[in-house]
Amino acid sequence: VQLVESGGGLVQPGESLRLSCAASGFTFTTYAMRWYRQAPGKERELVATISSAGGSTIYADSVKGRFTISRDNIRNTVYLQMNSLKPEDTAVYYCYAVWGINNYWGQGTQVTVSA
């Protein structure tokens, strides 16, 4: 099983990034997918969730209206489009797959928002 995130980097406030998470080794279409983030010295925070078929999404209040989660069940990939980025969005972003008691984590990708 692998979840491989990509797309992180250093951007200025107000700019955008799109994170990708490529999944393999499990039945992707069965799993709900989530993005979490963890800033230095803080607890890991749930950012966004998308259902297995992609028809339902949930966002943390802190990113609502700025971030969009989506998935491509042909390419076994989940995305996080992040617009209007703020310095407080700086964190390591993790991809997470869950189905019942089964769950997998990616290794994380760093996002830094700084002028």
C-alpha cells in the first residue's frame, strides 16, 4: 500500500497550490479520502474529507471557501486545491485513506506560505 503526496512548496500569501496524492495497493474506490495537516508544535488537524464516490465533501471551517478536495477514481488520485493561501496554512499536509477499520497514511508534503 502506498499513498504518495506531491505538489507542496513555498508560496506567497494569496497564491495557490494543488496537492496530489497517488494511491496504490488497495481498492481506492472503496475508501473515503482525507487531507490532514500538522503545523510545528500543533496537533494534526483534519482539513477535508471526500466520500468514496466523490459525491460528498466536508471541510474544516478554517479552509472552507478556499480549499477544494476532489478525486479521480480512474487515476486513483485525490487532490487538494488550495487558493488564497495564508501564512497560517503552513504545515505538513498528509493524505489519509479510510474504510472501516482499515486506514493508511501518506508520508506528507510540506506547504510553506511566507512573504
